[in-house]
Amino acid sequence: MFDWQDLYYFTVLARTQSLSAAARELQVEHATVGRRVDALEKALGVKLVDRLPRSRPLTAQGLALAELAAGMGEMATQVMRLSRVASIEMAGTVRVSCPPSIANHCIAPHVARLRKQYPRLNLVLMPSTQLAALDKGEADIALRTVRPDEDALVRRKVGMVRFGLYGPSTFQHMPAEQWTFIAYDPSRDHLPQQAWMHQVRGHREIAFAASDLMTQQMAARSQVGAVVLPTLVGDHDPLLVRLSTATEGPLRDIWLTVYPDIRRSPLVKVVMEFLVACIEEEPQLRR
């Protein structure tokens, strides 16, 4: 009998078409992928790939096997989600991925209330600007400011993030033409808040760039420049003031996302209701 994990490695190689791409997806060394495929060929007694200097094209038998096993990845994902539901029921841990500003200023301040009501529930909050891969089990629930496009996900619009321009109080007494600005690096120019910042600043200087919002906020506090912040963050910072702009800042919807089978867990339902309540109680995020 062949090793099912060897077959899984082969299906990833067949889909990605290269050892290095398969290794990146599986998070292993490319030599490991090669050994797994070799072991599968030995167990089956069939040559599945041609070993060329720079590629591993499938043989006719490899193509036939890849077609038979094409649904294995989805089946494995479903099995993992099923096991995750069972582990939530037993261990009481629910993991939530969300933007750092929402995690720090909206959810974390209310966790004690949740713990008081459900002392055996362990909430793991994962603040990140990266989108957690729910299908790979990186989180159970996600709050996102980008509409999820996975058809299998349950998604619900629960609030919105508003943005404004903020700076130290000295900027209010300075000619606007002399303002400098703080931004993300150019790779984030696709973000609505970054695009609006460029529109507002025109040809004025970007004095500092940082990849995370808290660093930008701290730089603005130190009078480096004006910064675009969620109003949830900027309006509550005593060292910053809202600066006048010719146009209103952008709005970004907040989406609550989860897989249907994960949502069936009673503890996940509790956490989802808690997240929605936190957002609805915050005037800056309320729809």
C-alpha cells in the first residue's frame, strides 16, 4: 500500500508544475518533495515524472494519476476543518484574525467581558494586515476590510472603517503647503487610504514611510508629518488632531468571514456574536 502523504505531495507537484513551487506551498525543502514522489513511484511501480534538468513534467501515467487524485486536496482540507470543529468543542480555543487597529482599539478592550461570561473560552486574537488563509486553518474567523471572494465562505458586512488625516497640533498653526506626510511604502499604493493620502498631499513631500500603522502613528506624534489613520485610532489619540482636508477620507467595509462547518461550533457562534457586538458598540465603526 502506498503512503497517502506521498500521493498528496505528488498532487501538489502536479498542480504547481515545479518542485520549488510545490515546496513553497507545502513549506518543506524541494528535496523532500522529490523524495516523496520517488517513494510513490516505487510503491506503485510506475514512472510518474520525467526528471529533466530544470523541470519535472508528468508522464502519461502521472497525468492519469493526477486527474484521479485531483480532489484529494479539497478532501484533506475538509477533513482538517472537521477535526478543527472537534478540537474547538474539546479545547475551547477560537482564533480570530483581524486588522491591528480593530484588534487593539475595538476588540481587546472587551475581552474581559467575554471571559467573565464564558470563562472556559480561550480567544486567540491575531492582529495582522495579511489575510489569514481560513482554508488552511490559520484562523477560525476573520474580520477583513476586503470583501472575501471564496465562494465557500460565509461572509457578512458588519461595519465600516473611516479614515481621516491627523498630525501634531503644531500643524494647525502651520501653512498647509509646508506639511510633510507619512505613508506606507509604494507597494501599498493600491489601498484606498494610501490613494487618498496621495490625492490630499499633491506634490508635498513624503518624509517617512513604514509598513505598519502603529509606527506611522508614533512618527506623527513626533511631528514627522501628517498621517492617514482610521478615525477609530486617530480620534482617540490625545497627541494628534484631525487636520482639515478638501475631501472626506475613504470608507472600507468590515467583513466577518467563516466557513459554514466551523460556524456550527457553539463556541464559534459565541465569538462571532461578540465580535459583531464590539463593532456595533463602537461609533467609529458602526454602519
